[in-house]
Amino acid sequence: MPFFAVPKKEILKTMNEYGLRNPKASVADLGLKNVSAAYWNLSVAELVEEVIVKGEGELTDFGALAVDTGEFTGRSPKDKFVVCDAETENSVWWSDVNFKFDPEKFDKLYNRVTAYLAGKEVYVRDCYACADPRYRLNIRVVTESPYQSIFANNLFLRPTNDEIPSLEKDWTILAAPGFKADKDVDGTRQHNFAIINFTKKIILIGGTGYTGEIKKGIFSVLNYVLPHHNNVLSMHCSANIGKDGDTAIFFGLSGTGKTTLSADPNRGLIGDDEHGWSDTTVFNFEGGCYAKCVNLSAEKEPQIYNAIRFGSLLENIEFIDGTTAVDFDNISKTENTRVAYPIDFIDNAVEPSVAGTPKNIFFLTCDAFGVLPPISRLTTGQAMYNFISGYTAKVAGTEVGVTEPTTTFSACFGKAFLPLHPTKYAELLGQKLEQDKNIRVWLVNTGWSGGSYGVGSRMKLSYTRAMITAALNGELDKVKYDTLPVFGLQFPTSCPNVPSEILNPRETWADKNAYDNKIADLAAKFVKNFEQYASQANTEIMAAAPKVAVVA
Ligand code: ATP
Ligand code: MN
């Protein structure tokens, strides 16, 4: 038992359970009968002390806690399973993102995890998802490591201390990073796993300490529940709101700029990653942000930089030698260094994080080929086509000599988190665009300009911000547009605070032949990827496909 946590904040005590909780609840209900102690809803300060005493982390000069998440510094999509039973068999889209798990194997593995936790301390956190109270989902997060409890506190919505004594959980997350599965016994792929059981309402995580599994586990749950039962479109997007109350949402795959671009000093932040779009609202699922730290600077991203302070959780960063100052440029552990903080650490966060339905939708893509315009305005058909395609291009890695980017097509800009078939989400978006013809949809390339990776360079963040501001202000409604060949995208020929030369990607390439070849290549990849959805797409959507020259 830690010497400090118990006497200080002890409110309820039953045997070895400490802290504020619903008196009717016990970890024994979760099968955790023999833990040495269960600490319920400790304050962040108490948890920070726990982490430090256990040697799992250290404080940085700004007062933030830095931890290493161990073997995994990112999600492991191949080890994500969904229990296949009467609830899910005919509703879940069984695919390369939703692997089946046997219900009996789940029960056995759950018991093995609880047995593993016998004699150990666990941390219990009551939190919830969905800022729109109509969809609120109470979550009880039980973790082996205290830093995971800080993460759950920072990323999910936080009930008040008055609410906790009467809180009933809807879902449970049990996460034991130190438990290693035996694939032959447990039916997993390897030693780590994240398994969703929709019938029992449990997410079981083991063998990995990467906190993103906790966050994206609940996202996957909501991506099932909301469209399936509530007719709400769940979205992998950030959202913010202007002074006039106009909502903007920013869809995009990892690294495309959702978190960075939603933090805008002139707009209120609704959320940086996961939202729902109901009949009347856009609402955050979460209560915090999970920002990338690579190359972070106070100059370029002041709001995120200032959120790194006591209470925030840094993951897998390195220190400047001999100091407690974070070296944001050092990515020797992983490129995916992160900081998790409660949303109110951003000055102009909107709480409760609920806004009206959007006026502007941005699809962010980080096109490392440098082919797509930095901003273009989409027709409804193009919007649907691009939503279903979910394109981005990544640089293949950091190995020496690897310079060719690889395309990623991830339906709805979040295929990895979709338990239902992508057409379900596309249908809902289509209905919403149909209902409100004034919604404008933009495609923003936050990636390369002036050539592909290796030749060109990444679009300046200040330019991308200026283009988004101009779109939001209506300034891009007043300018002339040109049409990109092959893709048929309409891009502005001028934009305030952006050099006009960069608006047409072809003009930024020294070698026009190379551009023409590259755009044809990329178009062919779009068309090939879309084949799997073509039978479900209407003529308007199909008309928005890039026009690939047919070789005779
Ligand atoms: P995830 O889903 O993994 O959280 P994300 O979409 O939130 O990803 P960000 O965290 O916003 O992605 O990452 C964008 C990264 O790209 C940041 O590190 C940002 O500094 C950098 N960046 C560089 N140039 C630009 C640009 N023009 N627009 C947006 N981001 C840029
Ligand atoms: Mn993000």
C-alpha cells in the first residue's frame, strides 16, 4: 500500500478498496477478487506520485509526467479483435480491421488476466464518453499501471465528485500491460491484444502499455453503437467553432493535422479526434487531446506547447542530456511521441464540447506525392468519393534510402476503427449533405508541395492555417477557381496570406512531365482502391472518380 495515497484522500474504504466510488460497486464484481488494493478515482497528483514511486515515470521541467509505454509505442491493429456472437455476427464488418474472437476464449482469457492481477494493485477510474448527454456512455477503466489511469482521466470526460457515488458503468476496460498472452492457449495472434466484447460491454487489453488502445477501443465501440442504434454519424475528425457559432470539422488519418489545425486561437476547440454528428449537434466523444510531440515548438503550435504542464502525460519522449527538459526533436524511441492532456488545458476549449451541425467540412490529407492542391472545394459527389476513399500518403519510414511515399486508403478516414461496413457511415454523411446543401466541403493537402517527398517540401503550417481561415471566413467564395486535370478538383487561384504560386501544385513542380506522370499514377491508385465500393456507389459519386487515361 503506498504510504501517501490512502490516508490523504480516503473517502470510502471496504477491505482493500480505497477512494471515491459508488458504494455498491467493487472490483470483485469484475472478477478481481484477490487484488492487493484497488485505488478508485485517485486525483492526478496522487497518481503522479504513484507513477514516480513505482519507477514508471518522471517529472519534466514543466511539471508534466513523462512515461515510457514499453514495447508498444503505437497501436497494434493486427491484434485488435471483436468477439463474434449473436450481437455481432451479422452486424460487424468482419475484415482485415475486425478479426473474430471466440466468446468462450474471451471468457477464459478474461479469467487469466484477472488471475494475473491477483496480489497486485489496480487503479480504477470512472469516466464517460460523449459530451452530448443523450449519448453519454459511462466507462470504468481498470488498469495495472497508474499512468494509464491518468491517461483515462485526461482523455475521457470527467464526472464530478458528486456524481461518482451514484455512477453506474455501461462499459468496462480492463488493461494489464504486464500480462502476456500465450497465443496457443488464448487464441490471440501473439502476446498482446485488444478485444472488444459488445455483449458483455468489456474491452480487454493485455501485453501492451500503449494508451492509444484504451482511447481507440472506446472509439470503436461508439463507431458501432451510435450509427447502429442511434442514427448518429461517428467520425474520426477534430472540430472547432467560430465566434459566430459556425462549426467546422476536420477529418483525416493519423498525422494529417486534425489536432494541430483544430487548435486555432481564433476559434473554440470542440475536440481533436473523435466526434458524433446527431440531428442537431456535433459533440466530442472525449474530454481531452492526444497530440503528437515530434518537432513541437512554442512558435508553431503555442496552444499545444502550453498544454504541457502539471497534469499532462508525455509518452516516449527523450530528455535533453543531463536535464529534465524535453527534447521534442529526439524521436529515437518512436516518431509517435505524444502528450495527453484534458481539453481545458487549451485556452479556448468549449465545455461542454457540443456545437451545432457543421458549416464547413475539411478532409485533411498529407499527400507525400505532392500531387493534390493545398486546398480545393469539393462537389457533393467528390465529397462522398473522397470520404469513402480516405486517402493519405506516408513516407515509407525512416530507413536510409527509402524515399518513395506509400499510399494509404482508409475508408471514412478511419477504417481501422470501424466495426460496421464503411457504406453505413458514408450513407449517413450523404444524408446530412443532402439535408443541408449549404455545407461546404474542402480537401486540404497538408503534405508535400514542389515535388514528392525527397524533392519538394511539406506545406508550411502557416499557409495551411491561412487557407483554412480563408475558407472559414468566406474569402474563398470570392476568388477565381481553376480545375486540376485528372482529379477534376476546383482549387482557388488566389488566397489571402498565401503565395498564389503554391495553389496550383503542377506549377510548383520544376519537372512538369514528372508531375503529369505522378498524378496519373495516383489517380490509378484511387480508381483501383475504389473498385471494392463501386457497386454500392451511385452515379454522382462514380462521376467524381479521377479520370484515368485508358491505355489502348
Ligand atoms: P492522429 O490521428 O494520429 O492524432 P492528427 O491528424 O491529429 O493525427 P497531428 O497530430 O495534427 O495529426 O499531426 C500533424 C503533424 O504534422 C504535426 O506534427 C504538425 O506539426 C505537422 N505539420 C507540418 N506541416 C503541417 C501542415 N501544413 N498542416 C498540418 N500539420 C503540419
Ligand atoms: Mn490527433
